[in-house]
Amino acid sequence: MTQTPLVLVDGSSYLYRAFHALPPLATSGGTPTGAVKGVLNMLLALRKQYPDSPFAVVFDAKGPTFRDELFEHYKSHRPPMPDDLRVQIEPLHACVRALGLPLLCVEGVEADDVIGTLARGSALDGRPVVISTGDKDMAQLVDGHITLVNTMTGSVLDHAGVAEKFGVGPELIIDYLALMGDKVDNIPGVPGVGEKTALGLLQGLGGGLDTIYANLERVATLPIRGAKSLAAKLEEHREMAYLSHRLATIKTDVALDIEIDALHPAAPDREALIALYRELEFKSWLDELLREAHAAGPTADPAAPGTHYETLLDRERFAAWLDKLKQAGLIAFDSETTSLDAQQAELVGLSFAVAPLEAAYIPLAHSYMGVPDQLDRDAVLAALRPILEDPARAKVGQHAKYDMNVLAHYGIEVRGVAYDTMLESYVLDSTATRHDMDSLALKYLGQGTIRFEDIAGKGAKQLTFDQIALEQAGPYAAEDADVTLRLHQCLWQKLEAIPALAKVLKEIEMPLVPVLARIERHGALVDAKLLGEQSLELGEKLQQLEREAHELAGEPFNLASPKQLGAILYDKLGLPVLSKTAKGQPSTAESVLADLAEQGYPLPQVIMRHRSLNKLKGTYTDKLPQQINPRTGRIHTSYHQAVTATGRLSSSDPNLQNIPIRTTEGRRIRQAFVAPEGYRLVAADYSQIELRIMAHLAQDTSLLHAFRNDLDVHRATAAEVFGVAPEAVSADQRRSAKAINFGLIYGMSAFGLARQIGVERKEAQAYIDRYFARYPGVLAYMERTRAQAAEQGYVETLFGRRLYLPEIHSKNGALRKAAERTAINAPMQGSAADIIKRAMVTVDAWLLESGLDARMILQVHDELVLEVREDQVEALKAGLLPRMSGAAALDVPLLVEAGVGGNWDEAH
């Protein structure tokens, strides 16, 4: 019977390689974890490959080894272990032990020697051995029983593989290293003998050091560069060569009191792993372990003992829960539906929680065969309506806007939603985690939740919620409400400890929820016929551009094929290669094509134009008509409050933030957003809001003067930077000044500015230097903000919203610089986001009271779009503009400009 191989892992080798090869990874508190995760990934993969094998992970022990006694400079050239790596050793060892894998550290020798001893001993017993390492020294151990595998590259080295890779077999690897030395370990070798010379000697004389030194007279005859003087050099450094041989030799006789059969891994310690993965924030592994615990039953779930969930199927239990809801100080609620689209979803059931671990699910419309009698949906909703609509009865949801929209279709206007766990998490730290319930439960409660896929399946055969058996649907739905309540208790406590953040939640984010819900439900009217015409026109333009591209290439090719495009651009046309892919091929990425187009190459210009129009056609002119809701005849975008890092709203299905406004085709898409008959669209836009916030934050005298006196700030900047009178500023100078004004907000470098305005980098740097000389307050603000970000780890908006910057202390210069740029921009972009959100809340409240036949229908960037009866346009503008401009008190005016039209483009 063939024995399973002994698997020996060179843990020290993989620790260093993972640290240097993988991108940096850290916990939300800044503790480095990338090397730990890299090594564990490798171990888990290797364990799957050899599930029945004895297995040991071997690390270097602390302290000197016998080699330090042989040669005092051994490894002395190695820089000290980086602090970011040193702190990962202990948690890695703990994880390896918790996984049940035998871990070996033997003092006085290196990991190589322990591996060598175990490997040779097993090989002598006829047992196959697999050594997992990236260290070339280990090649000396390879024989008929011992092979090397490199998990990071996938390579496997047997005897032939070693000979092919190094040019000599395993039996000469030590001599090979002794001759050429090893810079990493500071093995001296013979001075002047490199890889080629070492191979020439070993292959030419057919043996190792002993053979070479016994045949020094033959060295001069070998076809090696410098062969004539080589013998004398070898003789001079004979002692060093043999010392190097001893240093490079892996010991295979270390006194180890280890039985191979004792190296079979034990069962993983789930509790220890859960604690470690939680601390290291290995979320997917933690989730997997918690879900395993969850599946093992309630008693096995460390996060939620004592859970009491009910599925309500009779009037008595429903009546009892109705009393609980009426008496509760805070109600967590959640809806189960047939769709993620709130405008299309049908209500299947509701779940509630009134205390931690106590929740109930009320099924209302489960449709599968054999379902028990369900409570009547209309009767249940009628009984719940007074509770759900009572503004004085506090409620908490997870992404409550969705549930509010669903229930609105059943005539229930949910009020009193005081908290939303998605928004609590987002306001607490927008970048620490995703803000869906499963991620939050994992992060803040340490609990793995039942996933929808667990009960509904995946892919095309996935069930809708109404098709799921109550035995599964009930606990899933009740858990949603329970986890929401417990998350709120955890998150609100954290927010209360930072009053400014609690205020952002209570005064900005929560009041905005019903406003956005109303905007989404009302939707926007689009002209499907006009969009259809635009699609046809864009199709014709795309065909024309394709013909132009083929002409420029001199042959037809697939514009969407990177391989064919690369062959045309680089092989046939000989364009400069600006960047390469991971596989070493010349890149055809959009950024590269944009650079080539900017440099004036015609084919990249045509390709970029083709890609732009193709995106417009696919995303908007083709798709928008398909997104019209047949019930309302409108499109209903979804607004997201918890996606962007800085607080800005985003939208999807359709994404309205990305419609280009600088191109004719983009503006024509806006023309398809129309007012109904008898109505007009009013588009109100904050003018240069981020620059105005910059002036306020920086308190720069010149900028404050420009905005307070309603000067053209770009013209004023041009006058300062180019040293001319304001009236003498040319259009090009104003355009350059505008690029400087906005570019500096976003941390643009001299290189970036040079490209944008078409000047040399040196000239662009001179403009930037002159700008800061004229606006010293801006420079002081930037320096002050960088220092604050480094000191406290976050920056704030005018209203106290925080953006944490975990990379602000990164050893990686590029990551640190990016964090510094974000630190400068985030207070402006985040404050602008807060201001328009405050404006939306104020405007919505006014509209509800005003009696005007008007409503908000879109919010994009710094712009609000409203639909109003045409005879009430002036009344709307009269109330709208002061409320928007009064959304914040800055040291410069907040200017709002409004336009009116039959479509969005006209009104903008």
C-alpha cells in the first residue's frame, strides 16, 4: 500500500514571500495582516491537496544558530525584519495551531535543517516527502523520494526539474551555492564567481568542490570567461569556498524527538479560530466558521444562545405580538418580498423584534403547495397600520427605505423610523465594512447569519421568498428583525460616544430616508420614442466609427477584442507601449488608449470615441425604455446613502450620476427626461459649491473676496496666476485657471495639470507655485489638513461627518499620498454632500406644506430636479432657491442657479 507523503512547509520562507509579494492588508485599526492571510491561504490550499498526509509547518526559532558560530557575518547583511512583518509572526503561529496543524520551531538550527532532517529520515524509510518552499537551498534535498513544490507559483521540482532549473542536479546544489555565494544569507562564496562561472566549473569538471580543487590545472582549459586567472582565484579563496559549503549545507541529523505519525493534523479549534479571525478581521473565513456553527444548531452558535423566534399562523399569537408591539419602546421591522426592486416587489411577510433574540415572522402570501393556513394579509396590515404609521412609535430597520417603499404600495405610509442600522454603520465609519446586514452582523455581533441563498438556492433555479417553506422562511425572516435590533443597540452606543456623528445620523441621514423614498416612488418621466431615435442614430455613428477604425488599421478587426486591437496598435502600427498587462502584453486598457489619443494618434482617438458612444447606447438609450415601470409609466432609480466614502448619494437602475453633460450625445439623453403635459421641470444647481467650501475652510483672503463680491473666480485666479488684469484674461488662461482651481481640490499633481492644460510639467509646477503664493490660505489649509489626518486618522466635514483614512500612515508611498489627497478633498466633497442632503430635507418639508403641485424627481451631483405645474413655476423658484442657499451658513454666499424647461437639458 502506497504511503501518503509527508508534507513539510517552510513557514519562514512563505512568511517573507507573502509579505513582499502580496498587497498590504490591515485591520480597521491598522494592524498589518497581509502576510498572515497569504500564508494561511497557501496552507489551506496545500491541506486540501494532501488531506490524509502527516503535515508540519516549520519556522525559524529566535536566536543564533550553529552557522553564526561558523561565520560571524552569516546573514548579517539582511536588514532587520520590518515591524509590519514582525507583528504578524505571533498571530500566524496562533492561527496555524488553531487550524490543528503541527508547528515546529527548534532552537539552534534553522527551519531548513528541521525540514532536511525530517525529509531524509522519511525518505530512508521509503516514505515520499513533499517540501513546500520558495527557497532554492532546499533543492539539495531532492531525491527519488523528496520533491519540492512552490505553492505561490505552482511549480514542482523533482530530480530532473532541479537540473533543468539550476543547470546541475540536487547533488551539486551545495557546491553551486558555495562557489557563487548567496547574497540573501551572506554566504560569501568565491569572489568573482557568479552563476555562469559556477555552472561552467561544475559542468566542465563533472563534480563538486573536491573535484574542482583536485583538477585546478584543467580550469584554464574550460570555455569560461576569465578561465586563465580563475584557478589562482579559486586557490586563494579555497578556505572561503569550503566555509561557504558548510554554511550552505542543510543539516539532516538534527536531534529531533518527533515521530512522523505524530504529525497528523488535529481537528481545527473552531472557537480559537473564530476569536483569531475576528481579531484579524478575516471576514469571509469568520463568516464560514460562524455559519458552520449556526448550522450545527442553536447550542453550537456562540453568538446567539437563547434565541426565541416564532412564526405566527393564528390570530391568538398574532394578537399577543400586536400587544408586544404596542408596548415596545423600539420596534425592529423587516419585510420579505418577491423582488429586490421595491417598485415591483410584492409583500410576502413581515418580521418584528421587540427585544434581543425575541422575534416573530408573520407570513402573508406564501404560495407553495401545502402551506398551512396563513393570516389574512389585509386584516394583518389593517391591524399593523396604526403602529407602522405612528410617528411617535420609534422603529429601526436595515435599509428601511426599501421596506417603506414596499409598504407604501399597500397603502401604509411608514413613519417614526428613528434609526437605520445600515446608516448607523455608514455614519460611524463609511469605509470599515460593507453596510449590508450580513457584513454588519459579522463585524459588530460576531454572528454568521442565514443567507438568502441558504434557503432559496442560487442561479436560475433560485426560489422567490413566497415559494420557500415556512420551516426555513420563518427563522430566516425573524433573524433579520432580531439582528437589526441587536445591531442598532451596538451601533447606536458607539455613535452616542461621538456626538457629532450621532447628530449627522439624526439630523441629516435619517430625515433624508423618507424624502428619497418619495422621490423613488414618484419616479421620472422619460420619452421612450426619443430614446429609440437616439439609439438608432448612435448605432449609425458606431458603424461609421468602426469603418474609420478599419480604414486606419488597414484591415477589419474586432474593436472589442483586446488581442486583435493590441496586434493592430503595437505590432502593425508600431505605437509606443505605455503600459503592459500582468502577463507582459502591451495594454489596451481605457487609460492607455486615452493617453495615446491625447498624444494625437488617430486610431486610439476613434476607439475612444467608439467606446464612449457604445457605453451611452448600452447604458442609457437602449436600456432606459426597458426600465420604464409598466404600472407608472416612469423610471424609478434607487438612491443609495451608504455607498460612497464621502457621503455623496449614488444611484442605480438607472445610474443617473454618469450621464455626460459635456457631450452633445449626453445632453440629448437628458432631453429624454421630460415634464408631463401641463408641467415644467426646474433644475436648481449649486454653483461652484466645493470651491466655496474651500474658501470657507481655508479662510483665504483673496478667495473670500472673490466669492463675496460675486467675481468670476476662475477669471480672478487667472489674473493672479498669470499676472494680468482681470479684463485682460484670455479664454485659455481662464480655462487653465479653472483646471488649477478644481485640480488642486482633488490633489492634482503638476504632471496631471500639465497633461490637462497642454503645457510642460515645469510650467504647470510654476502655475501651482504661483497659485499658492497668491492664495497662501489654501496652502495652509492643505498642510493643516494633512497634519490633522496623520494625527487623528480621519478628517471631518463642516457638519462633523468623518472619513477615516487607514492608509494615512502606510509604508507604501503611493497609498499614503492617495490618502493625503483624499484627506484634502473629502471635507469639501463631504460638506457639499451634507449641504444638498440638508437642502432636500428642507425643500421636501416645505413642498408637503406648501400646497404646490410640485415634487423632487431627481438628485444628481449638486443639482436638484423638480417637476411643477407650469402655472406654479415662479412660486416654486421663490421658495426653492432661498431654502437651498440657506442649507449651510458659510463665510461666502451659497449661490444657487435655477433653469426651467420642458426637459432636463433645457432646464439645466
